[in-house]
Amino acid sequence: MVISFVIPTLNEAAYLSRCVRSIRRLKRPSSVTDIDITIVDTGSSDQTLTIAAAVADRVLQMPGATVAAARNSGCRDARGELLAFVDADCELPEDWLSYGLAHLQRPDILAAGTSLMAPPATATWVERHWHRVSQTAHGTPYEFVRWLPTSNLLVWRHAFSAADGFNEALVTCEDCDFGYRLSREHKIVLEHRVRTRHLRESRTVTELFRREWWRGLGNFQSWRLHRWDRHELWSVVGPPLFLMCMLTLLLTAMLPPSPQRLLIIAFEAIAIAVTPWLMLLKRGVGPHVGFSTFVRSYVLVCVYLSARGIAVFNRRKRLEPAGVAKVECDSRT
């Protein structure tokens, strides 16, 4: 069995080598005869292409392409019966393949991935507290989910083709959209016994805002494609409502003083305060974690809601690739 890894890149010189090394040193079950690695670059201006040529089996260049288009292109000439999608800023644990293939032996499971490792103690407070909020604590070895982020995803090639791959019209949320289509009739597994290391977490509040704004660009479009799925209602509607409440509060505060204005301000302030609180409680982060931890987590959730709320109103158009060029290389010779 051959497994084909596809890694999309855009200015990933600082992380790409570590990512590929983690793939090369994966423990291979006896059923795995070979792996190949395709790197698809979408317009890097740093040393990413030079590094890619040295470490990958195949390099494609697609300047301006969406990450969905990059991943689809990387699969077209891949040899593998299994496809593995990995972000360039991630390191896979040595047992990643072993656990993934163990799940995929079941006929009703078509895709598997792992949760993310907690940041080290030396990480910034933003990294540590956002991980606590974004990664729900798990008491089981694995769970069945409706979609998996493509930071690390292992899927049968025939299932990927049957689901028509990633939606290239989506700037972001292409992984969520793909998972929903795949999980309509089959199961997807999120493994917790081994975890992938994300090398580029948001280190500051500004980074977190920018990253969540970017991730939210495809939220509404993905939700519409899946017929307004009720499971995604809060993630799409909640952030813009939070943002609108904040803007309304500012506008109300500028009105002439009156008893009605004070009542409206009080109502809006409560709505703004309760929304992040409910999100934290859903994630198991309450006052019991400590005052400092709760306050910092609360602030980060407000940043998240604001960024996602702005993204919903963004009219960013689909990016079109300027062209595709293939460079054949083999780092194992």
C-alpha cells in the first residue's frame, strides 16, 4: 500500500523541513510499502520552494490558488491508495500512521486524524489559554466526528474521489465542507491517544484575531452549501450577533440621556457579557479553572467572536491560480 502525502505551502520556510522530517520518520505498518510527498506552493516569496525541492518527491506551483485547489491538484497524479493531508506547520507523531490505519481497517470508517498537542509551558498566555478553549478535553481514546481539520487527515482515495475532493470555491472552511459530505454515509474518527504538534499557534491577540478572521471567511458560504445545518447555526450566527450588539451598544451610548437609553444599554451589555460566558461553559471552562485563567479565556473568546463576526461580512472573492508548474524531485536519491 502506498500513502501519498499532500502539503500546501505559502511562505512556510520556517516549518516545512520539520513537517517533512516527521513524515519520513513515521512508523510504517507492514501493509505500507511506500510513501510519497507532494508539496503544492501557492506563491511563496521566501525559501519555501528551495526547501521543498530538497525534501519532497514532487513540487507543484500554483500562485494564488486556494488551499482547496492546492490539495486537489496534489492528489491528481498521486500514487497512493490512501491520501494524507498535512499542514506545513505541523509535526506528526511517530505512531500517526499506525493509529490511523487501525481505524481505517473498519469498512464503515473512511477518514481519521488526531487532535492537537497542548503548547509547552514556555508558550505565551494566548497560546496556552486558546488551546484550552479551542481543544475540548477528551475522556475517550477517540471519537466519531462530522469533520476533521486538514492539519492532519488520512482518507481513502476512493472516498476522497467519491466526495469530489475539496470545494475550490471556498477560501477557507474547505475541510469542514469536505467532512460534512464525507460523513453523510460513513464515519470519521478523531484520535486522542496520539496528538499532532502545531508549530505555529497564535502567539499574540493580534495573531489570533487575524487567524480567526481568515478562518471565518468561508463560514457562511459553507453553511449555505449544507442547507443551513442547525449544528453550525451558532458558529455562523453567533459572532455577527455579538459584533452587532457591541456596535449597537456604542451607538446607544451616544444617544441623549434617558431612562430608556439606560435600559437598552443594560440589556445590550448583558447580551455581550453572556455570549462568551456560554461559549466557555460549553467548552468546560468556567470560574472553577481560576479567576485569571477564566478572565484571559474570556478575553480571547471575545477576540474570536469579533474576528469571526467581521469575516461573515467580508466579500473576499475566490482566488484564481495564475498557473501550475510541476517540478519532479526525489529527496531519497
